[in-house]
Amino acid sequence: MNEKRQYDSLEASELYCPQCKSARPVHRHLLLVLPTGNKYEYRCANCGTPVGAKDDTDNREYNEILRGRKLSD
Ligand SMILES: [Zn+2]
């Protein structure tokens, strides 16, 4: 069940930043959790400029949120 987490560390860790005019390490920010998967944005670790985005089809996070809400009601 936890194997997806391992893939996270294999994702892009450097992307070209137009602001820094070179490849920079990036931080991944979770933007949206949807029933169809999650939307992420990559931002330059140096200046914070968004340099890329990514969607995945892992809806486990969404389901966990739903389940959490139901439990807390
Ligand atoms: Zn930058």
C-alpha cells in the first residue's frame, strides 16, 4: 500500500528556471486533490518561480480525505 511513496523520490529534482536562467532544484507543492488524482506544481527552490506542473492519477489522497471527513462527522 505504501509503495507509491517510493516513486515520489524518483521525480524530477531539478528543472530549468527562467528566472535563474539555469537548472535549479525544485520543491513540489500539492495544489489540488481531485477524485481523479492530485495536481502538483514545481517551484524553483532558489526564487520560488513555478517551473513545472504535474498531475498524477493517484486518488488515494482524495479517498483518505473523504474517509477522514466521514469519520469526523
Ligand atoms: Zn529560480
